[in-house]
Amino acid sequence: MDGRCGAVVLLKARPKFRTSGNLIITREIDVAKNQSSWFINKKSTTQKVVEEQVAALNIQVGNLCQFLPQDKVGEFAKLSKIELLEATEKSIGPPEMHRYHCELKNFREKEKQLETSCKEKTEYLEKMIQRNERYKQDVERFYERKRHLDLIEMLEAKRPWVEYENVRQEYEEVKLARDRVKEEVRKLKEGQIPMTRRIEEIERQRHILEARIKEKATDIKETSQKCKQKQDIIERKDKQIEELQQALTVKQNEEHDRQRRISNTRKMIEDLQNELKTSENCENLQPQIDAITNDLRRVQDEKALCEGEVIDKRGEKESLEKERKSVGDNIVRFDNLMNQKEDKLRQRYRDTYDAVLWLRSNRDKFKQRVCEPIMLTINMKDNKNAKYIENHISSNDLRAFVFESQEDMEVFLKEIRDNKKLRVNAVTAPKSSYADKAPSRSLNELKQYGFFSYLRELFDAPDPVMSFLCCHYHIHEVPVGTERTRERIERVIQETRLKQMYTAEEKYVVKTSFYSDKVISSNTSLKVAQFLTVTVDLEQRRHLEEQLKEINRKLQAVEAGLIALRERNRHLEHKDNELRQKKKELLESKTKKRQLEQKISSKLGSLKLMEQDTCNLEEEERKASTKIREINVQKAKLVTELTNFVKICTSLHIQKVDLILQNTTVISEKNKLESDYMAASSQLRVTEQHFIELDESRQRLLQKCKELMKRARQVCNLGAEQTVPQEYQTQVPTIPNGHNSSPPMAFQDLPNTLDEIDALLTEERSRASCFTGLNPTVVEEYTKREEEIEQLTEELKIKKVELDKYRENISQVKERWLNPLKELVEKINEKFSNFFSSMQCAGEVDLHTENEEDYDKYGIRIRVKFRSSTQLHELTPHHQSGGERSVSTMLYLMALQELNRCPFRVVDEINQGMDPINERRVFEMVVNTACKENTSQYFFITPKLLQNLPYSEKMTVLFVYNGPHMLEPNRWNLKAFQRRRRRITFTQPSQ
């Protein structure tokens, strides 16, 4: 078929157990109709039937244990233990093994569901039983409460009858008492008439006596007023005499005080004159004062000079402190930039960040230099160029630690990867430094194309890091250009023959075809820089630290100078104070005489004034005596007049007292009569009030009897005219208005008094109130719950029987699945271990699970060891390199060969990551294994092979040629090639 319109794919398979011949599957693809036609042994069929035939042959294209292309090697290493077990079961296990495994997982899932269901039902059943036990007690309490309520109802029915009987008896008693009180009122009213007449006669006598008493009282009042006036005049005269005596006493005291002050002043003048005579001659003190003044001026000058120096030192200190703060802020800014880089590392690669912290605390464990991750040690000269470095160096190497010693790297990886389980990368720097290696082409030659620098010149880094990057990434050979470079990129590629280069926003990679020497270039856009945008100038930071140390040294010197100046200033201050004190004492001595003379003159003036102010005491005493005698004569005349008025007042008082005694006798008789009358009236009022109260009580009790009778009939459901049946009658009491009634017979066993009934009611109500939270539906719910418990018990029995059945099935299927699986894994492990042993390495394969009952957690674990100094590690993308994973994958596939049921196995470019020694060993193992009898067909696809590899006659090697000199597809003629081959074969023997 023409390749441009369609294609035919033909697959021929020879099943192991098929006797009718080969199985030929054909697929015809029609491009125009965009459809495919399927044929089996040239008979048309459907794609589904083809898939069933392929499945019967155990061809599993999606199983990486059978079909492993080069781009799936990483995915094979990432297969979980569980996925690897399933792939291995499908690949080499018997058909029923994977089916048993799936059944076990399903059975286990069902078992878990049944266990959960049984557990939930058991817990629910227990809760229902417990709740019914609680409700059982509630039911009993409900009936007990009902008994109490019935008794309360009977007591409440009897209480009105007892209450009625009590009120009726009280009514009869009140009626009798009312009649007795009515007779007493009549008798008291008749006894009050004679008392009223006698009281009126005595009241007339009392009025006459009271009028005469008022007249005598008026005369007594007038006479008393006159006596009072005379007494007031006599008191005024006594007060005048007292004032004259006090004035004389004051003048005598003033004279005695003046004499005392004159004596004291004279004594003070004498003392001052003596002190003036004994004082020193002060004419020789002025030279001493002048000398001290000069010394004081000199000390003050020195003090001012010292204070000026202190101010200068303080200004210098403040200037240095400001400079120190500025330098410290710059250092903090540099540290913050470094912290930003570390924060980015911590956020993106936490394991690498933890490893950095461990390295900083344990540098003493390493013999040679160890550099932190490259992204931390690189310092861009211009952060705009960070994108070139990040796009050129892989992210794995950017976060890799750089070691100068292989031994140090192994110690580091053992501690970090094995012990701390951290995923980190590590590399070793070349033994001979590449850091200063010159580029093969001068930059001046490339400037004409727009190149301005090589990658190496864009940043600073420690020597081991720079050497590693020059060796592995050739940063000294990769130039960086501008937009101008991109505009003439074709010319640059043809003329410079550079393998890698950068323009402003793109990376170009140039390769030369191995077959045709044709130049092939590819370009990619540059990603935005993420890690290296923060620039820290380490040289400037070191310069700032040295500057800070110099500032601190100067500050210490200035502080020492300040301390010395302060001490000198204190000394001058002390000396200044001493000179001032001496000068003060000399000045005081000089002015003392002048002060004494002024005091003496002042005191003499005061003495003269006091001697002039004199007083004649004898003359004053004679004048006072004369005035006192005149006042006493007037006072004697007033006393005589006062005595006469007192006598008249006494006579009037005697007459008034006699009248008062007569009036008192009349009033006493009247009061006695009024008291008797009041007592009789009070008794009458009390008796009348008692009568009224008894009458009102009788009416109230009568009404109450009627109401109680009515209520008692209502309680017993009896009408107003209805008679009580004989069986309920006990007694027939008579009540007013002729009504007859009786309490029911059921009341005979109950108490007959209100107190007893109320006490029993209170007790029964208290007991009934204790039964709270009960309702009539409790019994119904209790019965329903009993039925539900019985139903749940039956369901739980059925579930347990079903669970036992599933467990029995699991036990049977597990035995049929697990034992063959263990044998199979043991065989794989034996082959796998032998392959690794032949390479002087170690490897194991085992069946791994954490819980035997979790069948979905079973898996195959591959553990390998490529170095004698390390331990066996599980095969993961983190612990092993790409080449190590390729070797492990290849050996595992080869270990499956002799146990294999699949018709063929395909591996694509598996040897690309291997070193030459391992590639040769693995190839020999593949040849020996694949060329045995009764093994699957093995397809090994690779773009290259080592020289002098061993080959077997059972192998077929196919070469696929491709290149610019190959024929076009439409010119391909297979028959012509076969004829040419036959001619070459025939002509070779004759040669």
C-alpha cells in the first residue's frame, strides 16, 4: 500500500500451546477514511477480538516488566512495591495468581465491610438493650406514679366533705355566741345614764374655779415683770465694777512688761559692745582675698578649657556612633540579602536547607573543604544576568553540595541520606582546578557578534564550585550575547562553530550530525530567574566588617579620653569649691565689725523710746476706787426696791395655789366619773363590735357551707337535687336550708381531718413529683424496642455466619495465592542476587507487607548496593543514579526470563545511562539469558553499542540506517536489493 495513503501492519505470533499454526494479525490503515481494518489469519474481525487474542497470548503492552521503552525507565523505578508486584504477577505468574490476588483484595474488602457492619450492629444492639433496661425502670416508675396520682385524686375528692363538716360545726358555734353577746349589749346601755348627769354638774364647777385662777396668774405676772427689771439694773452695775477692775489690771501688766524689756535691751547692748572690743583687726585681710581671687580665676579658666575638650570628645563620639550605626545597618542589609537566598532554598528544597544547617554545625567532621549548595555560594555581579546561570545549570546541581574529597562526600551522604533520610544532591570538584582555565576563543573575537561576556565572568564563586562548573558545564566556553546576537544568529552559528550560546532572551544549542556533518541548532526561551536574583557583594561586606572594627577601636579610645577629662573636671570643681569657701570666710570676717556697730546703734534707739513711755499707777488706782464706791451706793437702793416686789409676788402665789387645789379636787372627781363612763363605753363598743363580727362570721360561714356543699357534690359528680346511693352513705348530717349529703364509702379508709389529709396529699404529691420525665408513650416505646432488639439479634447472627464464610474463603484463596507467590519471589531473588554478585555488587528481591491481612498492601521490594561502604537501599529515584537504576531494572527483567510465560519482551535504550564496564556486563548477561532454550523472545533496541561485545548465533542484529543519503521511500525496491545481495554472494567464492 502507498505509504502516503495508508499502511499495513502485520504481526505473526507462534503460541506455545497452539497446534494449528501461527497466529497472523493484520491491520490495514486507511488515511483518507481515517479508519483501520483488522484481520486474523486473513479473516476480517474486530479490534475487540484482536485484543482478546493478544491477552490470551499474555502480551501486555502496558506492563513495564514486558515492554520498557527508554522514556519509561524512570517510571519503572518509580513503580511502587504494590504496582511492581501486580506487573510481575501478570508477567510471569500463572494466570490464576493475579486473579487470586484480586479475589483476596475483594474478599478482604468485603470482610472489612462485614466486620464494620457487625461491629456497628453489635454496638447498636448493646445500646438498645441498655436503653430498654433504663426504660424498664421508667415503666415501673410510671405505674408507681399512677398509683400515687389515684390516691391524690381520692384525697382531693374527700377533702371538700371534711372541710364542709368542719365549717358547719363552726357555724353552729358562732350562732350561739352571737345571741349571748346581743343580751350583754342591752344591759351595758341601761347602766350608763346616771353617770352622764353627775359629769355635767362637775363640769360647771370647774369652769368657775379656772376663771379665778387666771385672774391671780395675771397679777403674779405683772409683779414678776417689775422684779425682773430691778434685777437687770443691779447686774449692769456689777458689770461696770468688773470692767473698771480689769482696765486697772491691764495697765499694771503693761508697766511690768515695759520694765522687763528695758532691762533686756540694756544687757544686749552691753554684750555687743564686749564683742566689738574683742574682734580682730581686719585691715590685713585684703591681700589674702586678692590672692584667693586670682587662684579662683585660674581654676575657672582650666575648668572651662576642660569642659570644651569634653564637648569636643562627645561630638567625636556621636559622630563615630552614627558611623558605626550606618556600617552596622549595611552589614545587616547584606545579611538580610543572604537570608533571602536561604529562605528561598528553605521554601523550595526543605531537605537541602536542613542539610545546610547540619553542615554548618559539623564542618569539623570533614578533612577538606565543603561548599554549601551552589545557589547559595554563587554571587551574581549583576542580578539581571541571573537567568543565564539558572537556565544553564540544572536545578539538581544548583542545590548540590560541592566536595573536594570523595571520602568527605560519602561521609556526608551516609549521614544525610541514610541516617536523616533527607533527599539531597552532592558532587565532587575536579582534582585539578578548572576555575582559571582560559577559553578556547578570545572574547574580543566574539564581540563583533554582540557577545559581551562568558558565563564564568558573570558571577563570583568559591574555587571548588567554579572548577566544577567549568569542568561539567563549560561556563568558560559559553558566551552571552545581546539582541544583536539573535538578529544575526545564523551567521554566528556558521562562523563561530560554538556549541552553546545565549542571546538576550534565548539559549541556542548547536550539534553536528554524526552521519552527515550537518549542523543542527535548537533554541529555547529563557525562564525567569528565581534563586540567583539576590546579589551579595562579599568583598564589600568584609570591608565593612573591617571598618566596623576600626570604628569600635576609635570609640574605645574616645571613651577612655572622656573618662580622664571627667576625672580632671571633678578635681578642678573640688578645688574651685574650696577657694570659694575660703574667700567667703574672709569676706565675712571683714564685714563683722560694721554689723556689730549697726546693731548697737539700733538697740540704743529702742531703749530711749521705751524709757520715754512712762505710766502713774497710783493715780490710776485712786480714780478706779472712787468710781466703784459711787456704783455700790446705787446698787443698795435697787436691792431694797426688789425685796418689796418679791413679798407681793409671794402673797399672790399662795392665793393661786389654794384655788388650784380646789380645781384639782373637782377635776379628779370628774376624771373618775369619766373613766368609769369610758370603761363602760369601751366595754359596750367592744361588745357591739364582737356582736357585729359574730354576725358577719355567721353569714360568711353560712355562705361557705353552701359553696363547700356544692363543690363536694361536683367532686363526686352528684347533681343539686340528686340523692346519694345507699352504698356510699355513712352519716347524714343536717346543714342550713335543709340540704342532705354524705361522702362516698371509699373515703372510710382515708384520714378524717384536714391536717391529716393535707399532710398525706403533700406526701403523695412529693412522691409523684419525684417521677419526672415520664409520659404515657414509655410503655409503647418499650414494647417496640423489645421487638427491634429481637430483629437485630437475628440479623447479627446472619451477618456473623456470612463473615465466617468470607474468612474461610480468604483462608483457602490465600493458601492457593501466597505459597506460589513466595516460591516465585524466592526464585526471582535467587536469579537477581546471582546477577548482582557477578558484578561484585549486592541485590535482593523480597515480598514486603506491613500487615498480612492487608492484601492490597503486598508488594515486591528491590534493594541494591553498588558500593561496599554502603548498605542495601530500596530502588528509588532518590538513592540511586540513573545508570544504577538502569542496571537494576535490566537485571530484574533478566531475572524474570526463565520464569516467564510472555512471548517476547522489549527494552529500549536501557544502556544509555550505564558506564562501559556495567554495559558490557549487562550485555553479556542479556545474551546468555535470552539465547537459552525455551525462553521468551527478547528485543533490545539501542542507538549505540560498545566494540568487541560477545554475540551468539541465536541472535539477530538489525541495523536501521537513516541520514541525508538514504533513498526516498517511493524509490525503495526490495527485490532489487535481494538480487544485488545474491550477486554479491555468488561472486565472493570466485574471488
